[in-house]
Amino acid sequence: MEKFLHEEPVVPRTDEEKQAVINRLKRIEGQVRGIQRMVEEDRYCVDVLVQISAINAALKKVGSTITERHLKHCVSNAVQQGEGDEAIEELIAVMQHISK
């Protein structure tokens, strides 16, 4: 994967932001374990696919939340610091990578 500008957050996340994302990821983790059980129990394929779809939607929501925060804080901060072009190019590269 490409190397991006910042490995550490430019604007640290609040404890509330971190906890909200962690809580969502824990729910997703539980859903994945549920799908594992469904496969082990030879559950109906369509039921498994519906659960996979729910997980995909939940992951997209987490990604959207993190992207929104990045735009509002990190990219905004970079623009104010005169590094907006680099931050925008970095975000474009990440979005292109995600959409593959």
C-alpha cells in the first residue's frame, strides 16, 4: 500500500469519538462471529448473505464516519497550515484505493 502523509492523527480524536467507533467495530466483530456460527451450523445461504450485507453496510458507516471526521479536522487543519493540496491528494489516493 502507498505511504500516506500522516501516520499519526493531526487533530487527536476525542475519547467520545474513539469510543463510538470502537463500539461499532465491536458490534461488527460480534456479527462476524455470528456468521461463522451460521456457516458451522450449515444455515441457509441467503440468511448468511443477508448478514454479510449487514456487516458491509456497518463497515461502510464506520468508514464514512472516519472520512467525515478526517475532512472536518485533519484536511481542514492542513488547509489552514498551507498543506491543503497534499492532504487532498492523500485523501483522493485513499478513496481510490478503497473503491478498488
